[in-house]
Amino acid sequence: MSVRSFLFLICVVLAAQLGTSPAHAQVTRLRADACYATAPAAFSASAASVSRLRFDCAKAPAYKAYRDGWVWLKVRDPARLAHLPAGWQLMTDQARFVGMTVIVTGTDGTAATTHIAPGAVGDHWALGGMLRFPVDRAGAQVRDVYVGYQRLDDLSLMRKLVAADPPTVLRLEGMWLCLMGIFAGAILSAFAYNLLIYTGQRLVFQRWYLVWSTLALGYGLTWTSVFAFVVPEYVGPIAVRADYVLVSGLIAAGNMFFLSVIEEGILPRWLFRCGRVLACINLGVGLIAAFLPIAAPVTIDRWLNIVFVMSALCLGTGVVVALRARSRVVWFYLAGWTPVLCVFALRVARNFGLMVQDDVIDMATFGALAFESVALSLAIADRFRLLGKERDAAEQARKVIEVESETFRRAAQTDYLTGLGNRAAFQSCLRTMCDAAASAPFMLLLIDVDYLKQINDRLGHDGGDLLLGKVGRGLAAAGGPNAHVSRIGGDEFAILLPWDETGEQRIRLALDAFQGATLTHGGRSWALSLSIGVARCPEDAAEPEVLVKNADLALYQAKQDGRRRLHDFAPRLREELDSRQLFGQEARQGIERDEFSLHYQPIVDLDTGAIGSYEALLRWQHPVHGMMTPAVFGGMLNDRKLGLAVQQHVLEMGLSTLRDHPERVPRLSINLIAAQLDSPQAAARLLARMHDFGVAPERLCIEVTEDFVLGRAVDETAKALGLLHEAGVTVALDDFGTGYASLIHLKHLPFDMLKIDRSFTLSLFDDDGQSEAIIRAIVGLGEALGKHVVAEGVETECQRRKLAEMGCRLGQGYLFARPQPLAAVIRADAPSCLA
């Protein structure tokens, strides 16, 4: 058959469809004559239960009324079905739903009920994109007809509800088969012709034409349910989802074909950009309509129709520009697209409710697409005569640009060291998952690699990088295929994972097993330690920023509890943060109002009971909460500026005590925070301040904890402590035995005194000798290294005797005295001597 004959045949078929058809006269439209009711998701569909629903014949319910439940349509006037014989069919167009039920009640009170669901439509599909439900009884014997949908996209998207007798249905399906046969033949013939040419030429517009024809064929066979002859369940909601993607891809591919087939240099650059952007928007909106419920279905459908119109306007502008530039190819394109655009304009008008629903427009659509496939093939053939070698060069350049753009895009979302996502990728994924958290809850895990600075010092920066790479691979394996793992900072990682109890238990076990993994580099090894904070969305927070803050609070708590552990977010952490912030706001006023004071606890000789020195302990006489210890307000000291202000006030009070009461307080131990000894200059300022008060360095002992040492640059800390030690200030390591790497610190840092943590003293007789063994080891270590050892938390005479027996010379605790104000120390008549 020649091209001219084929085009003539298509025109004849189109004319026949656009003319009056006897089949339409036998179709009874019921959609506009329906009443509506809604029911909850747990509604049990039966003739009796549905008949009790309150139907509204005036207006359709709002989408939110049935979004998660049922919506029912009832034929208002069943008498309109009276002319139909037995075996007539109730037909409705395809829509997306979770379940669909059709109930036909007879005048005798009996009911026939049919249930279908996505993937289980059975033989209830019909050509022309319809779902059909045969009715055995004659229309005159029907009392009620109900059609119910569970979680329907939107009533406005369910546009057809008709009744037809068997001969009419048969004629309609015959017409659809004839039309789709011509449609498929035209598309496949043009596809084969251009595929053959493509193997020799490989030009851009050929590819777009092949893509367009493939999508057109897929769209036609999907929309009309012809594919159901091969895949019976490829109908109903499944076909609707596919239709969104196919029709949006069809419009996008048509845009790109037009931009690439017009002769080079005719279309302005802005039009190219506009066309490509609209093509991407078309495809993006189609994918959103199919898979991402970010808005109400009717809203997304409106977006899709609006984007279609915008694409048509862009093409129209391009056609006008090409015509004015005397393009030859545009005439073929115009001939092919004019019928399609006209038909699609009618479809958009129908979708916006400006025209009634009718099969004629749908049939004309596929006839026009078949016509267009042939016309575009002619445009391609003509275009070949106009292209030369420069077209190949331009195409190659475009490929290079696309590859580079994709490379840059990936680089912008990828961490260079681990190959995982970076902070930008994490934030993008977090926002997306938060938007869908109502239906898809997830968990956020923030992970810190503990002691990375020490690892770099021990293994070198290349060893630290190897550790981070190992951590990244381990976290990706622990998260599994559904997790999004990112490196969001130097030693910080994040995992986003869909939440369920099984998945949470699995990743907890995987991360626990990963803790302690050994890294060996350059002959040195390091055991991996991870601190992990967990928060869940939407349970713990629904907003991305709040969720991250909550997970960070849990991470902070994991570090406070000793690191190398996983901690879940709890509301009390937020309350504690608020409390710290509140105390922080009040602390500066507290300094000005002289609300802070020092209480003094003696450090005594365990053998003689003589007081050798005191430890200054901070107290806050709060105007509302009364006397508070650092156990209540100490968290605020972690803020560098505020903590430094309070601790400087503590130092001033302690130096004043040493200056004013040398007989009663011969030596004083003061706890310092990291900000007070972050450099040799800070140590020099401390010595200068002691000189201002006239206090000899030998009378001051500064106490620091292992957390203080681990949190600072070791070199700077060592210089500061060394400067104080050389000046005569005693340096004590507080809470000894509860942290990590203590022996390393004893070797590199100038400690004069070890203070045994009170937890060992309190359990001296309660843990089968374990605490005793630890204390003996610490005492022996102190003697061997020439350091004083002080046991904290001595509360009973038995503890004192046991500690003295083990060789511990010094102790402090409630057995000797509770911390008391300076006035009480001054009044006390107790002997004192330097230890």
C-alpha cells in the first residue's frame, strides 16, 4: 500500500469516527446523573450496608472525605436502564483505586456483587480503556446500581459511567479493534522504516522519533487495554499509572523531536531551552502523577494538562519561527502535528470539564497519532537530504556536554573520600523522606567516629582516611540496599532508613557488630569506636531541621555516656537542652548577683586524718531552684563562652580564698574546663593571674578529666599543662579509670596526681574484688610513676582502712566532711598540714 493510500485510509477512519455512529445512540450516560456517599476504610461493602449510606445527589463530596476510605456512586434514576435487555453491561473508565465494588440490586431484592482490585481485574476490562461489569437481569428489573471505590484518586478523574446493550458493546469493540489495528500498523511500519535508517545514520532526531513512536504505541495499546490480550492484568489502576508516564513521555519526546529535526540555526536558543525544560517538566510531572502523591490527584492531573498546553504553545511558537525562516521540514511537522494538537486540545478541554465525555474524541486521538507517525517519517526522510557531516560533529559535541554535566551533577552529590552521598545529597533525601513520612516512616542515625584526631596522630592522615573509607563501607553494608548513607562532615556520617521493627533491629545488630572493628595501617592498629544518635520521623519530629537536632541530641548523649554506643532520642533530652539554655541565660546574671559560690571538701591523710588540702566545688544559690550542684546545671558549661565566664569566676573565688586564708586553706584544688587551657597562652594568663593575687603556684592544684584531654589537641594541651607543671602548679587527673587511653596520657602529659573515681571506692566490697583489684593497680601505678593517689568517695571507716592497707595515702569523702562554705571551714578547728 502506498503512503498516499495509507493516509487516505486513515482519513476515512477518522471521518467515520467523528461522524455520528449508531453505536453511540445505544449508550446511556450515567456519570452526570449520579448520587454520592462516602464511607470509612473499614467499611464492609454489601447491598444492605451500602443502601444505608446517606447519598447526596446535589454535589460530589470533597476529595479529603474519601481519600483514605470509600466513595460510592449511585444511579439516581434506574428507570433510565429500563430499555436494556438482559446481559447489558455497566461500563466505567479506568482509574486508580485500591478496591472497586459494583452492586446491582434487583426489584426482587436480590443483589449481584462484584469486587476487583489492582492486579486482579480479571475479565472485567474492555477495549477503549474501560472496565465492564455484565448484568444478567434486564434493565427494567434493576432497582439500584452502586459503584464503590476504595481510595479512589479523585471523582473528577473518573469521567465515564455508561450502560450499553450487548450489540452496542460489540460494535464499539469492533471499532476499537479496527482503529487500533490501523494505529499499530502505522506506528510499527514507520518505526521499522526509521530503525532501518537509524542503523546507518544515527542522528539525534531519529532517536527521538523512535522514542516517540515507541511511547505512542505503548500509550495507545495501554490506554485502550489492547495490551490486556497479552497481559490480562495490565488494566485498571496499573494501566492508569503507566498512562501517566507514557503520555507525559510522549509529549516530551515530541518536543525533543521537533527541536532536533528543524534545520540548524533556525530556532533561537531560548526556545531550545524552553522546549527542553518543558520536556523535562512533562516527564517529571508524569512520574509524579504516577508514583509520588505529593498533592491531591486532581491537582496533579491539572498540572499535567497545564504542562501539555504549555508544551503545545512552545511548539506553536517554534512552528511560527520556523515558517518565517522558510524551513522546509516544518511543513511536514505541521502536517503531522496539527490533527494531534487539535485532538489533544479537545481532550484537555474535556479533562477540564468543558466538553462531555465521548468515545469519538478518544478514537480520533489514536487516528491522529497514526497519521502523525507517517507524517513525521516523511519529515525525517526530507531532513536527511539537508544534513551533512557537521550534524554528526554537533551531535558528538552535545554528547560530551551531557556526559560532563552528568559527571558534575554526580560530583556535586558525592563525597570524594568514601563515594557516599555528601551533605547536599543527605539534605535532599531527608527533605524528600520527610515529605512522605506520614505514609512511609523512617529513622535517622547520626554517627560520629570517636577520637578521629587521635587516630590521625597515631596512624597518620592517610590512615585516618582509610578508616573513614572503612566506616563508610561498613555503614553502607549495615544499612542495606534501602538505606541512604552520607558523609556529612569530617568524622560525621548519616543513615536514612525506612522504618519498621525488623529493619531497626537488624541495623542495630549490624552496627553493634561493627563497633570495635580493627584498622591496621603502617604496622599500627586501632579499634573502631562509633557514637550514634537515633531519631524517628514522624514519631520524634516531622520537620527535617528538628529531626536532625533531635538525632544530634541523642548523639551528644551517647558521647556523654562514654561513647561507642547507640542512644535513642527521648523527650527528656530536649527538656535537658532547654534547661541548659535557660540556665545559660540566667548564669551571667547569677555571676553579677554573686549567686555562685565555692564549697570546700578536705583531702586528708588516710592514716592520720590530717587535712592537706581542699577541693573547691562549685555551687549556685539559684533564686528559684535553691542551692544547685553542677549535676543540675553543669551542662551549660559545655558552651565555650559561658563556661569560660563561669569558670573564670570560680578561679577568681578560689584564688581569693588562697590569698585571704593561707592558714585554713593551705592548698586548693580547682576543676578547670578545656577553654581555660586551650593553649600555652591560656596557661600563661593563669600564672599571671595567680601572681596578681600573690598566690604561690605550689598552693594550687588544677584538676582535669580524661574527657577534657580527649577533646583537645594533645600537643596544645601538653604545652599548657607543661608550662603550669614547670611553674610548680600541681596537675591532677580526675575520675581516673573511667575513660579511654589513660596510660597514654600518663606517658605524654605532666600529671602529678591521680584521683581514683568514686565509683570504685563505693563498690570496694560489692563486686567480688574487681574494684579492689583496680584500685591496687592504680595505687601501684602511681607509686611506680612517682605520683600522688587520692581516693574519692570515702564514706565508711571500712573503706578508709582498706584503702590505707592497699597503700593509698590520701582520700576525700563524706566520712571526713561534706563540702561546706568557706565560713564553715574558717570556723572549724581542725589541724592542717601540707601533703
